[in-house]
Amino acid sequence: MTAQLIDGKALAALKGQETAEQVEAFSRRTGIQPSLHVLLIGDHPPSYIYVKNKKKACDLVGIKSVVHQLPFGVSQEDVIRLIRLLNSQEDVHGVLVQLPLPEHLNAQEILETLDPKKDVDGLHPYNLGRLLMKKPLLVPCTPQGCLQLIMSVENNIQGKTAVVIGRSLLVGRSLGALLTNYDVTVTLAHSKTKDLKEISSKADILVAAIGSPEFITGDYIKEGAIVIDVGINRIFLKDGMSCLKGDVDFKEAKVIAGFITPVPGGVGPMTISNLLINTVKAAQLHMDNILYKS
Ligand code: GUN
């Protein structure tokens, strides 16, 4: 058996067209261009690339984007002050703090300072709480992207079993809650899970968000399963070149799985696609707030 590829790049392009239409309709209706402000702190090389890609995607659909580049040594107080300022500005609709942050900064306090209605990453406790309550407002982008990829090949996921490996807030925990809201039976596995191979090889849906290149070999996968690879690991080769590898050993997985996402071109484009969707939603929430108040 050879797995069918789940093309995240194509799905994201399709969703990008829809978002561009929504941006245009919103701007026509309100006279306002949706805007996203990104805080890029320090000098973490992958973050530079991610933020550059986010900016490019905003340009493509007509969202205004502003990057606030702050030095590695910026103080907690200065970051909080900037977020409070962005919270108060009428023409700022979405705010994203690119992670990871330098160790001296308290990410939790920074994320909690953000206005939940501008929290396009969906990581504020208010948004995570709403997700748990099955009343989502702004949903974290990567989990939402994983769900869309799964549902692009299997519309009826009710009652299916999923094993999500990785319990970060950014991906695993949030995806566990999201899939549960769709009546999937979820096992949230992690580095301390015993018998991981046995558990994951029974799952209809397997999501790998581990951060370890090619960790998931063929024997972790059930025949015909949907495999979603969230990992993006840069591997440096002897000749000075580098390449990207997922958390799944693609060669082994593709002869066992029914459907599989590639790296790159799987989950990554969907994360960005959902950031754009959330930014338009945040702009709409902002307008609703103004109309509601007046
Ligand atoms: N770093 C890696 N992925 C993400 C993401 O989706 N959002 C933020 N804020 N930081 C990240």
C-alpha cells in the first residue's frame, strides 16, 4: 500500500483565496484593512524565517502586517508595555508573539497581557478555556490546521481514535481538546508515555508533534491510518547543506499509512493559513465590538 499524500500547500492556497475574498469584503464594508502585529524577540533563526513567511502570506491576501523586532535583552516590562499599547490601538486587530522567547522573559505573563480578542494564536487562557468549553473564539493555528488536513481526507471522524504525541500548549494539548470536540477518542501521549509504539499503532489518526527527526517509524503506525507530521527539524549535512525532516520517517510510513502529510508542505502552510483566518476574525470581532458599544 502507498499512502495518499495530504497536500497542505494546496489546501492552504485554496483557503488563502477564500481569506483574500473575506479581506476584500471586510475592507469594502468597513473601510478598514485588517492588520496583524508580530513581536519578534531575540535572534532565534527559525523564528526569522517563520515571521518572514507570515508577512509574505499577509501581503498575498491583503492583510497589513507590522513586525516589531525587539532585541534579545529586552526587559519583561518593555514587552508588556508594547502589548498594552497594541491592545489599546484601534487599528491593531491581531497580535502574535513569536515563540520561543528568550529564557529571561515570562511567556505566560506576556501572553496573558494580550487582549484575548486580538490573540490570533489562540494561546490566551480565555481562548484556551473557550476551546475546552466547546465554545471556541480564536483557535490555535497549528491544531486547527491539523484538523483541516485530517478532515480533507476523512469527513466523518466521530468515534475514531487519535493518538497525539506531544503535549505542548501550541500543538498537542490544544489539538487534543479540538479533536475531542469533534467526538474523536483522543490519547495525548508524551515522552513519559509507556508502550508508545503499542498505543500509537492502534490509532486511526496519528499526530506527531515531538520535535525529534524521523522518530515515528513504520511500527508506530496502523495500516491505513491518517498520519499528520507536525515536526519541522532542520538537519545539517556534512557538505554544509541542510534539509528539513519531519517527526515521521516518511519512507517507512508511506507504505503503511492510508494518508500522510509531507514535510515541508503539510502542516506548515496550514498554520499560516489559519493565522490569516484568525486575523480576519479578530478584525471582525473588533468591528462587532464597536457596533455593539455604539
Ligand atoms: N513558533 C512556532 N510556531 C509558532 C506559532 O504557531 N505561533 C507562535 N506564536 N510561535 C510559534
